[in-house]
Amino acid sequence: MIEADQILAGLGGAANIVDVQACVTRVRCEVRDPAEVDEAALTAAGAVSVITTDNAVHVVVGAQSAALVDDIEDLM
């Protein structure tokens, strides 16, 4: 199971998150500084893949994306 705290850390921590949403099989985030995103850490945490464009990060996690976003929001 993918842990929300590991995903949050891989995204650069709560201070780096502008917005986070669940989108079918992805955790979709807007981040302040894309350089703070650690794709290797996200993959090590269980992400299938990570797609980054500008300040948008899509972390592909599967069907648990909605529950994972809820947990991430609780940690923020």
C-alpha cells in the first residue's frame, strides 16, 4: 500500500503543494517549485509513474488515488 506521507515528501512537502486532487488513477498536484519534486522517491513509494509539466505533477498510483489524496490532505 502506498503511504501518503511518502508521497507528500516526494512532492516536496506540504509547503510545496498549491493544490492536490484525485483524478481516476492519479494524484494530480500543482506545486510551487517543481525542482523540489523527487521522482525517484515517488517511484520508490509505490507510484507507477510520475509525469511533470511545468508546475503540474501527476503521480500515477492506481485506483487508490482518491483515498490517497484524502490522506495527503489530512497531513497538510
